[in-house]
Amino acid sequence: MSLKPHTPTLHDVAAAAGVSTATVSRCLNFPDQVSESTRINVICIINDLGYSPNFGAKAMAARRTNTIGAIIPTMENAIFARGLQAFQEELRLHGFTMLVASTSYCPNIEEEQIRSLVARGADALLLIGHERDPEIYRFLQTQGVPALVTWAFTPGSVRPSIGFNNRAAIYEMATEVIKLGHTKLALISAETAMNDRAKARHVGIQNAMTDAGLKPSSLQFIETTYNIEDGANAFEKLMKSDTRPTAVFCGNDVLAVGALRCAREMKISVPDDVSIIGFDDIELAQVAYPALTTVHVPHREMGRRAAIALANYVKEGTPIKAVELKARLVFRETLGPARKDLP
């Protein structure tokens, strides 16, 4: 009859490393609180012994799991990747693990993911945008799970957010586009239903048109999903319309790259015949040809600050303060003056 092998314990690691069990715990949960030499020594002992923390016991003892959920609309492109990377890096410094889920821009899926992460013991949630069923916020409040909104900042909102003002950012860009003589404008956007970021960008362009003496109703508007192919299809539809725009705004850089591809295929010169403007300033914008004029979103700063705010709230109960970050305009090669000889 074989004996059950001994399972290494926290005390075994501490004894082998010559430190206290509290130090081992800090190395695992709060590595920034111990010296690098101690942390490396403890981690080596953990690897040698094959020790694995008893996650369930830790969670019960601390009444938290040291996990924070991030629920994003999509993983199919790099729109959220940079911000989530910074979010995860900062969480790790505070002893937290990130759990990520994707909703495919579907409110019902998002609600399922929220309830699932809460059921699995997530200490807090990172959410994208403000707009969702109020019942979800009531559920989170009942469960005692804080939720922080990012990728959006709405002045006066009752819910804390660390993000940027989508309406103001695109308003500033649209104002510059109109100054270059563009009066025939178009927008290729994500669906605006239950998407406050897309809705705010639509409104921002219309506001800029109104302030410039243009009719906001003349903005050509196409809603589609966020991928290159749909961006190309929407652009082709616009270029074959009776009122061909001289400047096409895109809800993100992925759609804009699709539009650029279609322009090449249709032998339409950018920016001589039409200007194309993106949003986000992901790496794709820099390698696109021509290089894409876009709105730079402070992805990493947003992710880092969100992680600090949630970690401090969970550990110390520090109230989460709303923070507005600045998006900035990035002018590259796809924006130029409007042609005057077009019908």
C-alpha cells in the first residue's frame, strides 16, 4: 500500500527559505513589500518544493480572493489590449490577479459575465463604458462588489470612472477637419445602442458641425461591427452614395484601416480625394498606409490608474475618485484639405 506523498506547506517553504510564513505570504501576495533578494529566494524554494498556495483557504481567511475581473467588449482586435496589459501589470504589483471576459458587444452576455465573475469571488470589476441595465448596478451594489468604469468619462456621473470624454475628443478632431474645408462628412461607427462611447462620438461630430454652421443632419452615418472587412464595406457604400463625403470618421482605427484598404482597391487617393480619420491610436494606425490621423486614447494610463484605484479600494477601503484623462489629436498622412472640384 503506497503512502500519500507529503504536500508542501507554507511552513515548509518558510523553514527552507529561513524566513517567516508572513514573509512567504507577502512574497506571493504583495511582492512589492519585500526585498528583491528575499522574493527571489522564496520563489526558488517554492519552485523546488512544488508548493502551491491553498487558494480556497486564503480566500476564506481574508474574505477576498485577490482577483479583479475585467469585462471588455471584444478580444478580436487590439483596441483594449494596451490598457488591459497596464491594468494587469499594476494589479500584480498590488498582489491581485486579473480575470478577463469578453462580451462581443452584447449586453446579455455582459450581464452573464458580470454575474459569473461575482459568483467566482471577484473582489471588484473593471467595466467599459457607463451604459447598461440599471439592474446590473443594483446587483453589484447588493453583492458589495465595486465596479469602476473606464474608456469613458461623463461629467457629473454618479458612478466613478477613470477615462476620457469621448464626445469632447471627437469634437476637437471634427473641428480641425471642418477648418480644412470639409463640409461633407461621414461616420462609420459601432452600433450606438447600449454603447455610450459610440453614441458620444456621433454626438461630438454633430456638435462640431452645428458650431461650424453645418447641418448635423447631413452627417452620413453607418453602423457596423468593429472589423476591417466591415470598415471596407461601409467605406465602399459611402463612396458610391449620391453625396460622396470628403472626410470619413471611423469609430476606431480598425474600421479606418478597412476604409483605407477599400480606398486603394477603388483607386481613391487618400487624402487627396478623401480624408480618413480613426480613433484609438493603436499600433495599427502607425503602420497603416498612409499613416492614419486619429485620436490618441491614453490606454496605459487609464489601465494603470484603474488598477491602483480598485486595489486600494479592496485592500484599504479608499474611495474611488473619478479621473478625467486627456485624449489628444494625432495628425498623420490621411487628413488633408477638402477638394473643391468634387460635386
